[in-house]
Amino acid sequence: MKTPFPFSAIVGQREMKQAMVLTAVDPGIGGVLVFGDRGTGKSTAVRALAALLPPIRAVESCPVNSSRAADCPEWAELGSKKLVSRPTPVIDLPLGATEDRVVGALDIERALTRGEKAFEPGLLARANRGYLYIDEVNLLEDHIVDLLLDVAQSGENVVEREGLSIRHPARFVLVGSGNPEEGELRPQLLDRFGLSVEVRSPNDVAERVEVIKRRDAFESDFDAFMAHYSAEDTKVRDTILKARKRLAKIKTPDDILHDCAALCIALGSDGLRGELTLLRTARALAAYQGDKVLSRAHLRDIAPSALSHRLRRDPLDEAGSGARVARIVAEVLG
């Protein structure tokens, strides 16, 4: 398997990299949607994230990566119950995947050769406790979108078909990427993403030159390049692990809660998911930066990522959702 480009070697794209790191600190944030031009490093960043993530402890033969043998599904035929360390799962969901491939189905080979009804796990089982990545998510078929919405809501995959009645945990961070010129994302799925970022091709000559240099070094002097940036990736991974331990200890003053509500009211975002995501992401940022108390600085930093995709459309505002959020943040927070 080809070694992915190191996460820390990606030039620029600060907002995208920060959003991905924060979902690693707190997977409960709800995933990342990355929209932008072709060739801006969207899929590269996701592949790099897979190599960066801390490993998980899981039962060796469990098909859903359970952390204890007691949590493994009843239908799973466990061989070894030993706990092992394995990479955090990052599973691709291709656009052409069938529903059976996604949720799992009857094991046809076993049914034909042995006359037994057995369940063959799908992509959702493999993604449990990890990441599910969808490239060109805006082109995903509607019935797969509906399926993902159900699982994202419940955290459980339920399969009732062909005489099977199967349940298993399916808690994962959803990461989607796409080009907005190729189609819009359904509002129901859009709202399921905790964070949304837009990436653009850099306009700065020096930045583009640095991109070329690093990509060329990755291909022409691989060992030296990886030795340097693997060490940088290890620093990021260690910071993520420390942030996870700090997360529950972050203090949240009441005036910060007031700010979250005031921002969402001023932006006209629907429901309360905006406030909750804003608060949760700000805490993750504070933990990652080593701060003990949540502040307005944290809210300012992550508000565009947490709120820009939750705004009602304003046909008279041509500035774009990110600019609208920045403007309202300046008015509300000063």
C-alpha cells in the first residue's frame, strides 16, 4: 500500500487541517465537509489524516472494532478475543457502492456451500470507531444518503432482510469532500456534518512554489522527506492525545454560552445544533491549544467552520456564507 503524503507537510489550508484535527480530539463534533476546487488537497488531507490518527484498542477478531469482547455483536463469530492495537479505521465509501455493500448482507457463499444464514458485514461495520470518507459526497445516491442519515442519527446499523435481523454499533466520523460546481448537497445530510470548510487554490506565488517543492521532494527524496515530516506528524498525534485528556476539564463560563446563542440567533441558523456544535468544537480547540478556559478567541476561530453551512440562503448577499459568519461574529463578539 502506497504511503500517504504526511499531514503536517500539507501547505496552507489551515481551516481544513484544523477541522480534521479537532474531530480527532472529539469525534462527537460530527464530521467534516470539505468543498472546493479540484486539486486543492482534499482527498490528500483525508488520506494523511489516516496515518496521523492515534491507534485504537480493539478485540482482534471483532468485525466492528469493539473495545471489549462483551461489546461484540452476538452474530460475530469470534476467534481470538485478545485486545490488539490497530490503526484507526478510515473507510472509503465509493459512489457506486450498493446498499448491501454499505450496510452488509447475507453471506451468499456460505449460504450456498453450507446452507447457513450468516451475516457479511459492510462498510459501516468496518468504519465503527473510525472515519467514513465519501469523495464527491454531493453526487451520492439519495437512498444511500437516507441510509447514512438514519445510522448517523442512531449510531447503530440495523439490517432486516432475507431472514436476517442484525444490529451492530456504527459510530463514525463522516468526512465528505466535493466540488460545489458538480451539484449541491441535500440539506438533511449537510446538517449532519459538524464542520464545513471551503478550500481554494492558493493565489500566493510563494505558497504555490512551496507546494511544488514538497510534492517533488516526496517523490524524488522519499526517505529523507518522510523522516522529517513523520516526526512532525508524531508531534501532532501526541498533541491530539493530550487534548483528549484535557477535554473534560475545560471550563466554560456562562457568558460563552450566551455568546454561542447570540451568534446563532444573529445568523438565523435553524435549530440548536449550531450552538451545540460551536460549543463542542470550541472546547476541542481549547484542549488542543492547551488552554483551560473557553474564551471568545476560540469561538471566533471556529465559528465559520461550525456555522457557515447552517445558514439560510440570502440571495441578496453575494459575499458567501463564510464572509457572512465573519461579519456577524465581528458584530456580536466585537
